[in-house]
Amino acid sequence: MRGTMGLRGLLCVCLASLLTLQAMPAQGSPARSPEGGKKRLALHTAVDGVVIQSLKVNCKVTSRFSHCVITSQVVNNADEAKEVAFDVEIPRRAFISDFAITAGENAFLGNIKDKVTAWKQYRKAAISGENAGLVRASGRTMEQFAIQVTIGPRSKATFRLTYEEVLRRKLMQYDIVIKVKPKQLVQHFEIDVDIFEPRGISKLDAQASFLPKERAAQLIKKSFSGKEGHVLFRPTVGQQQSCPTCSTTLLNGDFKVTYDVNRDKACDLLVADNHFAHFFAPQNLTKLNKNVVFVTDISFSMEGQKVKQTKEALLKILGDLRPGDYFDLVLFGSAVQSWRGSLVQASAANLDAARNFVQHFSLAGSTNLNGGLLQGIEILNKAQGSLPELSNHASILIMLTDGEPTEGVTDHTQILKNVRDAIRGKFPLYNLGFGHDVDLKFLEVMSLENNGRVQRIYEDHDATQQLQEGQEFKTTCLVDEEEMKKLLRERGHMLENHVERLWAYLTIQELLAKMKLEGAEKANVSAEALKMSLAYQFVTPLTSMTVRGMADQDGLEPLIDKALEDSLPLEMVGPRKTFVLLASQPSPTRPSSGVQQLPNQVTGVDTDPHFLIHVPQKEDTLCFNINEEPGVVLSLVQDPDTGFSVNGQLIGNEASGPGKHEGTYFGRLGIANPATGFQLEVTPQNITLNPGSGGSIFSWRDQASLRQNEVVVTINRKRNLVVSVEDGGTFEVVLHRVWKGSAICQDFLGFYVLDSHRMSARTHGLLGQFFHPFDYKVFDLHPGSDPTKTDATMVVKKRRLTVTRGLQKDYSKDPRHGAEVTCWFIHNNGDGLIDGVHTDYIVPDIF
């Protein structure tokens, strides 16, 4: 577009001009001091009329499970549309779980589905050689997510990306690395990391590669005590400047948070709602004596960097052995030789001799991998059978190779069988694969079949550091029910759903690893991994996320995939496509069919009061009515972890005839967030902020946006209002006005849930109890008492119900006419579907 200068958002995170690498002040404007006023601040933080209003990274870590949200808001002050890109780097082991773009009143939301379904729409693009995915590898440990969109004049756009991962311990600590590269000044920049570790935090530090130590100590706030730690980096615009009179930023590099946990216990048990996650710290292996045989490839294919790294790795592992351990080394080229031929104790003298042996062995011949492994297995088997004092030791076989047999038995299938038959499940086999050409799948299958795992060692100079990765193993601890309850009580602010998602993450990773197997087992684990990826809404190698309501020049929606290990960076697959937010450019003759101002299907309550429960896992909706008297107040949402609540009071409508039910509707809603002192009372006449303390009163004729701490309220004149709570949910209140001929004699309200995935797993209420996944089955469809409707049997929450297929209306998008929604209707005030009975949800008042 002529005259358009785009912005690139890289967090890394950066939002920076596509045509210039830094924000420049308006021509002729004077340099600003750090204490300059707001007017000059706007000049210096804008690029071609576009301002980065805010850029925030919020990470919450609980028991090494990290939940990070990257949010960036840009404002286009220009009189023409601009291209803006959101470009971030995230850890490769992380799973994306949410992505959304908000432009004006329109929300463009990600939807995770199985990869086969998602890619059907891209078949044409794939045939033409293009790649529609937005995620690419960007190095060994990171991957790049980038999307470029066009936003309208005098408008703003907000990007929000959520990803989750289990942190891995390396070099005796856990690292959270955030790549920071704004390339221009940001009005509100923030990195906020909150850590909760049930074991207790033993150390916590934070560093920024772009700040001198003295400056970092001033700008980075960090603290920890007991189980909680916190890091905050919130530089002002002046503090971001590369010099006092510069309009360029010094934020360019890595922001790194490091910490470790107390390790006085061998096991760390996490439990919630029958989901368990266990961590076993490698440091505690000192209490468990080991028998270890190292089987090492010394064929000529290991020449150069590979053998150098192999020796580094062997020396590192030998250094970790304890006096109570026993070990031996086996070398294989064309021939097979062992260092001692039997296990010897890891005494200081034996370790010195072994190190000398490792440092001086040389390469010879081809690759007799089968012979080397069988020799190592034989040494361990003999020790277990002939040396009673070693029978209680943990035996481990470790092979170091580039993975391609060329001597002796070379058939992969036969080698796998030979190894299985020799080990017979008695000890694990761990494989370290060296080089970019290593046959990793062969080594991985071998490890999986023998209760071990594989690790790739890349051909750079940090083999020792790479060995630190992946050394946190799962194990099983025995605990009784009382200990479980104690652990849960101690976990203060940790959400139970957090533990469940941690368990799901670990389970999916384990299933994905097993997919290297062949045959029926591969199909079974693949199906289970897909099922869990969809249930917990993770973007994994089996799922993709599409974003509705936006399209590129070919009419294709964005597609978010998990980056393949060998995928090229985005810059190397051709020019980026630009996606148009369809809602921002409607047709002059008809509305755009792609506009997604709200989610397609929502959970909510409206009219007399009909409750709609959207179940995304089933792509279905459940519904029920609540019949109560006018004046009754019902609990709709209640989060005990934060105190957030939504309550609604019923108003009456005259019965339409003798013996008919008197209709009731919501005429008053109370929304409260006690953590920030926020209260909002909504009626069909007024919207009152903090009514108990004489707060501001707005009418439905107002168009306004209000913010109080973490809560944003947007009033859309005569239509609806939206309440958005940071780290909480997003909710809509719909205004229903009585019109001539209406069957209802007074105005009333509808209430809808637009986003609830960040709400606690303990959230309850008539709507809140359905915010997180639940299961049900419907079968035995048959004609009901009304021949025009279908009845069926539903099994839900261990109860068997008779339900009826019917229609209700969703007024979230069209308050006057609504949209028909097909649903399974649960009779008798939702009995059997809701927890308890409906009278349990009656509360004294809206606050």
C-alpha cells in the first residue's frame, strides 16, 4: 500500500518498523530529555503514525510449569491503514494454547483443531509450494511466531499469545529466557515473572544482556522468600533510551530469569483432581548407587567435532560418578574392546585411569554398533548375576554414537531385536546421538523399547551443557491421602487446573516420543496424544490453530502449527503474507461474512432465563432453564481463588394466560473483583462503577471505556458492555429494550461468557462450573412426547438423564432477533447437569 510503513512486533518481543530499524522523531522536532512531557513522548515513540502503546510479558511459574502471556497493543494514529506485524520467539518445547487479535470492538480468536481438518483448506496453497504456517524454527532452542496484519486508520490492535511449558533444569538451575528487541521506544514496557515452588526457592536471579550490572540492579526488581519469587522489569521511556538525547532504545538482547528449588527431598509430588506429576531431581542420584557401562563409537565416521564432543561428554559423565558407583567402558569400531571387561568401583584412582583412557583413545575402522551394545549388556548382566553386593544398584547402559551401523549386523530391525532380547527389561538404555546426520529415529526407537530415552548432541561447542538438558526424570512416590490434602493446602495461590495442565503437558510429550514406534502401538499413542491435545487446547505436532475473521490475498485464514525440527526460518520461505482483519474493512453494500466480533458459540444466560452451555470438545451445546421467583439472586460465576463473582437478580413479567408460568428475566447484575476493589452494577437503565462508594454512573446512551486496575469495561451505546479482567475472563452484558408488540413488558439483561480459559478450575456458579472441560454421552435417540422433537439418554456426572433436542436463542451478537442454537435441553432446572440443586445457587445479594 502506497505510503504505508509497517511495524514488526518482535519479542523476542519487537514491534518495529518494517522499513526502518528504529523509531525516529518527527523531522525537525527537538531532542527530548528523559523527563520530557507527554506530548513529546508521543512524538518519540511513534513510527509513521503508529505507536506501541504497550508490550507486556507475564509469566506465572508453578512447580516448574510456566504459563506465559505476551500482550502488545499498537495504535494507528494515521489517516490511512497500516501494516503491523506481531513477531515473537518462544521456547521450542512450549505449546501454544491461545492466540487472539482485538481490533476496535472485534475479536479474532484462535481455534485449535486436529491438523488434518485444519490443513484441508490449505491444500491448494500446499500444492502450489507455499507454506501457510506462522511458526518456524529459529535455532536449536527457540521458534519464531510471526503474523502481519493490516489495521484501519485511527484504530488500535492488541495481540495476545499464550504458551505453556515445563522448565528443564540445566547447569543446576531453571532458566526463563525472554528475547527482547523492540527496536524502538515503548510507552508501557513490562516483564513480570511470578514463581511459586512448593519445595521452596533456594536462589533467584535476573539479568539483562543489554544492561550493565549496575543499571540492571537499579531497574530489575527481584525478591524471593520461602515458596514465592517475583521479578519485575518495567523501564520508563526515558530508561529505555540508549542515551539521554537519543530516540533509539537500548533494549536489545536476552532477559533471563534463573532460579532453583530446594533439593532436600528426592521426590516432588503434585496432585490435583486425580492428576499426578512427579519430579525426580538428578542431584538426589547421590543416594542411589549405580552400575553404568558406557558404549562408545570410535569408528572413522566420528572424526572431527563428533569425537571431540564424545570425549567431552564421557569426561562430564565420569565426573558425576560417586564412590559407591561401579562402571566400565566399551569401545567399538570394526572390533569391540572393553576398558576393564567388568565393573570396577568409581574410586579416585579408577576414575583418573578412565579419564586418561578416554583422552587417549583413537578412531579405528567401521561401526560394529550391534557388537558394542551386546558387549556392554553382557558386562551389566554378569555383574547382576555374580556380584550380590551390586544387585541393589541401578544399572544403566549409555551409548554414544552417530547411529549408523556399517560392520557386523547392520539391519536395524535385527539390531533392535538383539538388544531387546539381551536386556530383557532389566535396565534402561540411554542413547546420545552426535552430529546433524545422526539416525535419531533408530536410536530413539531403541531407547523407547528399553525404557530409556535419546538425546541429540548438536555439532557445536557445548556438548557438556547440552548434557545438562533433559536430566529431570519422572518417578513414582508413595503418599497417602492425608499427605495429598496437606500438599494441596500448602499450595496457596496454585490453581488445581494448573497441575492438571502440567500433567497433560508431560503426558502428551511422552506420547509424542512414543510415536517413533511402529505398527498398532504408534496408531494408539497418536490417537491418545491427539485427544489430549484437543481436550487441553495445545498446539502440538498433531493439532493446528486457525484464526477466524481474517484472510490473506488468497482468502486463506492464518494457520498456527508446531514448528518442525528442520523447518526453515520464516524469512527463508518467501515474503510474508499480510492478513486483513475483515471487520475493519466491511463491504459498502453488505457486511463481511468473516467478521467475528464475538466467538461463534458462547456460554451464557438470557431471556426467561435460558442457560446455554457451549461444549467445544463436543462441538455441541447444552441448555436448561431456572424457574424462580422475581427478586431471587442467583450465583452465575464464582471464583474462590480470586474472589471474582457475577450474580444476577431476577425480575418478573406477567404470565401470558391462566395457569401459565410467570416469566422471569435478569434485571440486575453485580460483577465484583475484590482483589482490586472493583464492583460494577448493571441494570437496563444505568451502569454504576463501585456503587457502594458513590462511584460514577453511566447510562446506556453513553459510549465509554473505563479501566480500574486490572479490569476494563467498554460500554457500547444502547447495545452491550464488555468486561475484561486481566488473568481472568471476558464477559458481555447484552441490553434488551422492549419494543412495540413485544411479549415482554420491561427491559432486561443477558449475560455471556466470551473467554474463561484463565479462570480457576475451582470456578463455580450456574455458568462457572462449566468453564473447564467435562464429558458426557448422548445415545438412544427416539421420538419424544412431542413428536416434533427428539428425546435421548444422556450420561453426565455419573447420572442418567432424559434430554430433548430443541432450539434456544443466542443474543450475544443480535440483541433484538438473536441466532438460533440447537441444544440438548436438560429438564427440571438442570437437575443432574448442574452440581447439587438449583436452590444451592441462591445468594443474598448481587455483591
